[in-house]
Amino acid sequence: MPIQEYIHQINEKYRSGFSKEHGYRGTFENLCRTLMPGRAIINEPGKVKDCGNPDFVVSKGRIPVGYIEVKDIGSDLDAKLYKEQFSRYRNALDNLIISDYLLFRFYQNADLVHEVRIGEIQDGRVVPLSKNFAHFARLMGDFSTFIGISIKSASTLAKMMAAKARLLQHILENALTSDEKSAENSELKGQLNAFREVLIHDITPKEFADIYAQTLAYGMFAARLHDPTLEDFSREEAATLIPRTNPFLRKLFQYIAGYDIDPRIKTTVENLVDVFRAADVRAIMDNFGKTTQQNDPVIHFYETFLAAYDPKLRKSRGVWYTPEPVVNFIVRAVDDILKTEFGLAQGLADTEKTTIELDSQVADGRSKTGYKRYKKEVHKVQILDPAAGTGTFLAEIVKHIYNTRFKAMQGIWSSYVENDLIPRLNGFELLMASYAMAHLKLDLLLTETGYQPQKPKRFNVYLTNSLEEHHSDTGTLFTAWLSDESNEANHIKRDTPVMVVIGNPP
């Protein structure tokens, strides 16, 4: 019994008269490794957050699971000497043990939840209390599997996301460039060919693996942002939490991370789940905005992620951040031009409509025979950002319209957004993470303004190449989704009477 052996070794050192607090640490560390398999036990870690240096950190991979502070055998854990230190640790650390090597107090979120003694001093000896051994072993096991919110920094979350995404990208790129003839490889290479046919003709295996990895990372980010239950999170739950306003990402995530996930990436994806389970993404994003004094924490989080994930990708795909004052100036200038040069009194908020003619395929019996012209009424002020990035310009348009016209008329805002704003805001983006973040940004912003949808309506931001026409799908489910996204984007390219093209370069 490892606990019996632990007490025996502790007793030997105690009776020698030479051992003090530090002298028992090695023995205690060995016990922790036995009772908490699969966890790293780090003695004397560096400074933890802002609370100081607890004696041990227990972690799963790079994610801290719990902290342990030990004092010398026989120490009074209620002594005034320790009051300030223990209080600081309890308030800062979600999962904490305070012990004198024999008495163990378990704290969660500052509350004492369990206390157990496995030995006591009698006549100068450490005597085991074997009746408590089994209970103590269970408590240590529970301690090591605690799920708490231990990632509270946007920078930490972005860097840990990036590390997992890089590993995913590496695994997938190796699979795509190998000669292995397996069902998983055939499926993966089929998806690569679908991307080449429908979206990016010259995409390389490395670039496709990058899109795959970013889909998983940012799909999970979007899901956790909308997770109402912080205490649990899973890959299967993530697939259901991605907002319906982004049906393409939702379908794609379910397809590549659902029940039939490629076994080569399953472990890494589950590790990514662990990262998000340890993070309250909504609180992190709120705090990040306040800390950076920026109105748009989404941009700065994405840039932190990209810098850690692949800084060269930013340059190769032309990802450049437009300063918020510049975006604001351009939006206000466009609003003014619409009013003064085009006679539209409401500018960007205009709700006027115009009639356009479209072609529709008609069928005769079992075969399509041709096209028929028909008329359709659409909004006059159609807006397009052909390189939307993370949606900065589209978001600024929403803020401008809300602040100048609807802030004092909250009652009609939701109806206006649904009927006269979302149908006019269009964006194209080629980079998966930027595309996902643009959807997130619009979702967060509209929620912040008080928008309450009657029925979730997709945002007209599409994963597409602005300079490419639509290509028909080749029949697979994966390709069909890409083709649907391309078709929707093509409708804007071909049929929508875009009045305002906005973005960077201006």
C-alpha cells in the first residue's frame, strides 16, 4: 500500500530529528505520482499568477490542475503565522491542498471541501491512521481530475491554442504528403482536392492542413464562447454550440471533429478541449478588451494567436491590422458621401429598396431547359468588404448605425437588424481563422447592442476567394458544403447591386 509506505518513510525521517519541511518533499512527491497517474508533479514551480509560490503544481500537460502548499510535520495550519499566505492562495487558486504531510485540507474556489488525516504523532513517532487511507486516495484522485478555470489570460489562451493548432497542422500535413494508402488518407486527400476545385486552386497540403487546424481551434473557440455551462466541455458539445449564424463552420467542424474524427488527430483535439475546459472565453475576451484599452479585443486576440501560430502566414495572406481610428474615419466618410452625393438621407442606415432582374433555371418534365428572367426587390445600399479579415469594417458600420440612429430607439433595433441590416452587410474572406473571427465579432457586437433575433440568421460573411467565380461541386458531402458557401458568395458577386465597397486598402 503506497500510503502505508509513505507513512513509514515519513516516520523514519521524523525520528531521525534532522528532517524539516523540505526534507519530506521528495517522499511526498513520490506519493503524489503514485496516487495521481498521468499528472506532472512540479516541485518549487515559478511564481503562480500574482499569489506567490505554492510548493507544488499538479498539471495535465501544460494546464495546471491544482496546487499544494506543505508545512513542517506537526505545524498548526490555523496559526496566525500562515493566515495571510493561506488566504492569498485560497482566493487565487481554484483547487488547493494545504497540508503538514499528515493532515490534508482540500479547498475549491476558496472553500474547504474536505479534510482528512492519514497519520498522527504519538510518543515521538508518526503513527498511521489506516482507516482513512482509502478515503485519502479517492480525494487525491478527485483533486487531480478537477476541472477549473485556470486559464485566465488572453495571451496564455491564444498561445496554448496556437501550440495545439500547430501540432494538428503538422500531423495533417505529414498525412497528406505521405504515400500511405489508408481510408483516412483517402478521405483527407479527397477533402484537399475539394478545396482546390471549389475555393483555392493552388492550395498546398501545408496550407490545407493549416485551414483544417484553424477550423478546429476557432470552431472550439466559438463554441466555448457560447457555452452556458463552464464546468464541462467536450468535443461533441462543441459541435452543437457553434452559432447557427455560421452554418458552414458548424457543419465543417461537425464533419472533421465529430464521431468519425480522424484517429491520428483525436488525442491532440482532446487536448485542445482540455485547454478550453480550463478557460472562460467570454470573461477572458471581456477582460482582454479592458486590459488593452481597445474597443476590439477580437482583433488583438487573433493577432496574438497568429504571432504564436505562424507569423509568416500573416504576410503571405496579406493579414494586416487597420487601426480603429482609420476604420472609423472611412466609415463616417462613406456615410457622409451617401448623404451628400447620392441623396440618401439616412446614409449607411438607409432602408430604401430597388428592383433587380435575375435569371432562374426552369424545368420542363425531367430536364432543365434554360433560364427565365424574374424581378426581385432588394435593399439599395448593399455593402461589401471583399477582404473582410476579422470583420473590422462591417462591425464598425454596425456600431456607427446603432450609435447615431438606434441607441435611443432600442425597441425597434432588433427588427431593423433582422430585416434591414444583416441582409445588406456582405463580406468575403479567404483565411479560415479570420473568417471565423469575423462571424464571432458580429455575433458579440450585435448581442452587446441588445439585438435579440426572432430566428438565428446567418451573417453574409463567406469563406471564398473574392476574385474567383463559382465552381460546381463534385458530389461529395464535404464538397457540397464548400459549393453551397461558394454559391451564396457568388450570388453577391453576380446578382447583388453592391453600392458600397469598403475595406483595407480603402
